[in-house]
Amino acid sequence: MLDLARQPLVRVDGLKMHFPIYSGVFRSHTGDVKAVDGVSFDIAQGETLGLVGESGCGKSTVGRALLRLYEPTAGRVIIDGEDVAHLSAEKLRQKRPTMQMVFQDPQASLNPRMTLAGIIGEPLDEHTRLSRAEKTARIYELMDQVGLNRRFANRYPHEFSGGQRQRIGIARALALNPKFIVCDEPIAALDVSIQAQVVNLLEDLQDRLGLTYLFISHDLSMVRHLADRVAVMYLGRIAELSPAKDLYARPLHPYAEALLSAVNEPDPVIAARRKRIILKGDVPSPANPPTGCNFCTRCPQVFELCRQVKPELSEVEPGRFVACHLYDNNKAARSTGGPEATERNQQGAST
Amino acid sequence: MPDGAQPVLQVRGLKTVFRTRAGEVHAVNDVSFHLRRGELLGVVGESGSGKSVTMMSLLRLLPAPPAEIRSGEVLLDGRDLLKISDAELREVRGGKVGFVFQDPMTSLNPVFTVGMQITEALRRHMGLDKAAAETRAVDLLELVGIPDARKRLGAYPHQFSGGMRQRVMIAIALSCDPDVLIADEPTTALDVTIQAQILELVKELRRKLGMAIIWITHDLGVIAGIADRVMVMYGGQVVEQAPVRELFANPQHPYTRALLQTIPKISGEREARLKVIEGQPPMLAAVPAACAFRDRCEFRHDRCDRENPLRRPVDGKTLGQGHDVACHWQAPAAARPQEVAHA
């Protein structure tokens, strides 16, 4: 996948998504929940970008704003050459087939009163002029692609298990030959043994159809498995954006480091050896984020500058972007082995 | 941990059945296990494997009907919890045995303050007066790491974050110095960083208080980090049981082996493709006459269709004391640690 000088298929520039808060008797506008507050990244054709973070960090909002399921407050979202954030309603409708979404909860995202064929065929009714026979053929083709038996075409969602329902959701997303799919926690509601089935299916489809994914998840080990590059979000901003291999081997941002250290390795020998960084406290409210760096209230390596100036996301090593003042001096490549390692041990001891 | 210590809890031949209009569902089939003092027993399985129903059955927490505990005994310090009166059982629940449920939002009462919910158990089980109960409640909240504990007693559940609510739940479960703490997926609804906080807390509390814990989860990563011994459940039965390191290094049951391979690792070599367990977990409409896993098993042979395998020791120790598995298939002994390391 690393061949051909890749043109980014998706380019997000300064995306902001603020939800207004109205309060008081007159419902006056008293503030904003800054769910996404200035996020920029791009995704190359055929690439999988993982988007991780804790609940409430704004990762799902990014996914929805990207497809303009929300009206973004500011910023540009260029998908396949057009700025989706500023398209007119009709242009946007014509654009929809290129970009699709697979939702988290297959129970809630499938209409219980529609048959499987109806659900998968609905986008075809809306966007194409296929004859009845062509449509049926296309529905069967899609069902084959996601591994659903054709005999099930006239059944209803409740007759399927969670994993199968997620396959229906994927088939629906594929119906119009999209280029870009936002997968919003597609496996979070599934059992462990079923998760692997769906992940493998997503990988197969990507290989076969050349799809580009934004894979939103809180499951860091699954993201490691799937993603080429990973963006770590915290409180509406990207803390670190790095190739998956580098991020997991050596996270640069203190938050990325803490987040990864909190993941449970399914191996008791490694688990006994590992030092966790336990973050104190909870995530601050996105309606009232701290001044300076968003992470300054919980950061184990915080210093004075962090409480005053918001760090910008900048390239500190080739291909690795970090928003942290610790890296202000090394916009070029520089290892951070020594001092950080001792810092980490102190953290482990103090908890 | 404390090997050979007296079991504080002993369960034998437990069977729980749900009677529904569509027929019976055999959720728990002949489950036996024990829990030693100070030990942490991990219980792993998918949804529908019977792990939660088993633990709820121990304290008769399931609504009856439709649930019916058909047979078995649950000995807590030699007393059979399935035979004692409701009044005696109420003393045990929240007294000797604490329970932490999965969802801290639905298991706390939203219209009472946290302080009232903690002191309720203290006054009822330990006979403390209001002032003494409040003092102890403050101690408990401090123990589970809630800052500014005295003020927080007057707060309502919605004023706490998810992680803090789960701490409150743990504080309530710990309030009467239980011998046994049953935790049903207590960290599943939480973010990894908060989950890490809770896991560290549990480890620390165990060191301080020395109680025995049953930890139900589907997350093998959590189990690897905290358990002493693991019991794998499938189709309402215990299919494998072993000390934690032994289980991860030398899994015997095809289900356990597959489960360990379906989850991607966070370090080491990235796997090209995830192993898949095809098919769905079974619905148990009758007492299984064959192996419950056979439809999804890659080592299935004709004996699996004919008879439901019984648990047999793998390492020559008495059943339940070492490593045992319920499977007709013999895992090759040669492919041991290396295979797991690279899986």
C-alpha cells in the first residue's frame, strides 16, 4: 500500500465542532461545548487512519462532522477534491455515495421494520436508477461480499446476531461503491470472538475494493492491528498523530504514553513486568477546557508553559506530529529515552 | 497466592434454568468451583456463557420465576446458601459477600445521596448508629480514592463520573468487610485509563484487606493483569480452569486457545490476520448431550457429538486443584510456550 505517490483522499483542516449551551430563563447562549476544537489531518487513498481516545474526547464527533452529519462550526473537510463542509444541500446529496459510515450499535442503526434487502437496497433507491432485477442482483452481490447468506434477504434485523447485524450495516455502507468509510466503533458492541470476524471482513473489503477508512475506536490493540497511522485525541484536539508502528513502540505525547500503558496485555508475564502510568483525576469538561494545554491538569510532566500556551500540532520527527511543549526544542528528530524513562518510574512508584 | 488455604466458598453441581414461554434455557449446567481465602478467581466467557448467571445464582439474586436453581450447593464457610432462609440470606448479601455490578449508573439509586446508600448497608449489617456509619462511610470513600470524601457523601450519583461511581459501588460492596467480593464486569463500561485506576485500586485493596475476589469479565487482558486463577466458561459450563500463568502459557481447550488468538496484541509483532472463531455461541434449550463448542471447534470428532466431555485434570493433580479441561481432544504437549508467545 506504500507504492505510488499518494494523494490524500481526505484532508481535514482546522475542523471545529462547537455545540452551543443555552441556559437561563431566556435560553440565552452562555457558552459552547467544544467537542472538536481545531483538528487537522489527512488520509491517503487506501489508508486506514485510526482515531483513538477516551469517551468524550470528540472522536465520534469528528467522524460525524467529516460526513457532515453535523454542520461543522469551522474548518474545511476536503474529500476527493470537494469541500464537504461547504457544499450546498443538493451537491452534498450527490456527494454522499462517495462517503459512508458504519455505526457503532447495529441494533439501533438498522430499521426494525425493514427487511435486510430493504435496508441494503435503500441507498440504491435514493441514488441510482436501477431496474428491479438489477437492484436485486446488486443486493445479492453485496450480501455475498459481506458473507451473509442470500436466503436471509427477506428477514428482519432482530432475527440476526450482533455480528451479522454489523455485516448488514457494512453491506449498506458499501452499496454505492464509496471511496471513504467512517467506521465509528464498529466492533465495540460485539463479543470478542465475533470482533475478529468483523475486523477481518473490513480488511478483506479494503484489499478488494481499495477503500479508505477512518477507524474510530477506544480499543487500542484492535487499532494497532488495523491502522496504518493513528491519531490520539484528547478533549477535542489531536495530541499525537503518528504511524501505528512508531506510536505503539514509542509514544511521544505524555497522554499517548499514559493511554497505551493503561491497555491490558493479555499475557500475565508481561502484565507483571509492566509499569503503568496511572493518570490522576478525570477528563475536564469540554465546555470549560483548561487554558494552555488541554492535558495540563493530568499530565505527569506538566511545567509552567503548559498552563499558559496551547501547544500546536507540529512535526517533531519525520511523519510524527505531536502537540506538546516537551518537544518545542526538537522539531527535528531527537530521541527522548533517558529523562523520560526515569520520570516514568517515579510515576509508577507514586501510585 | 495462598496455596492450599481453606476454600471460603465451595460450589458444587450448580444448575440454573430459565423457564420461558419458548421453553427452558439451561444457562448454568453443573458448575463446580471453589474460592480460597485471599484469592482472585477470574471468570472468562462471552455473553451468554453463563458466567454472570452463575454468580447471581450463588446469592439467589435472579428473579424466580423465570429463573430456577435446580440443584447444587453453595457452601460459604460450610453453610449452604441455597438452603438458608431469606432472612439469613439478606445478612449474607452485602455482609459476608459483596457484589459489584457492571453498570454503576443503573445499580446506584439516583434519588438518594451516595452517603445514604453507603450508610444503609452499614447500619443494617453492622448495626452502627448514624454518626458511626457516616464516619465509616468517609473512611471507605477515602479508601477507594474519592477526594474530599466528607463533602461527597451529600452528592447524588449523577454528580460523579463513571469511574468515581464505580468506586462508590466498590466502597458499598466493601462496607461490611466481606470475605468474598463478586465483581461482575466492573470495568467494562469504563475507559482504559479509568479502568487502570480501578484495577490498581483492587490490587491495593486486596493487599490491605485480604479478601477473596471473583472477577467476571470477557477481557483476557484484565484477567492476565490481576487474577491468580482463571475459570473459562462456555455454554453454561466450566470448560477450563487453571492458574493464570499456566492458562496463558498452556491453554488446553480449543475455545481458550482460539480466544487467546482472536485478540490482537499491544506489543511485539503485529499479526497479519486475526484468528476467527466461526459461528455463534449456542442457545441451550436442553441439557447438553454433546460438547457445546463442537459446532465452532476445529478439532471436532465423532465423540464430541455423542457425549458432553467432563472436566479432567491435565497435570495429574486433584480436579480443581491444578489445571483441568473439559474436552475430548488432547492438546499436543510439545507446542507449549513458544506457540503462545508468537500467536
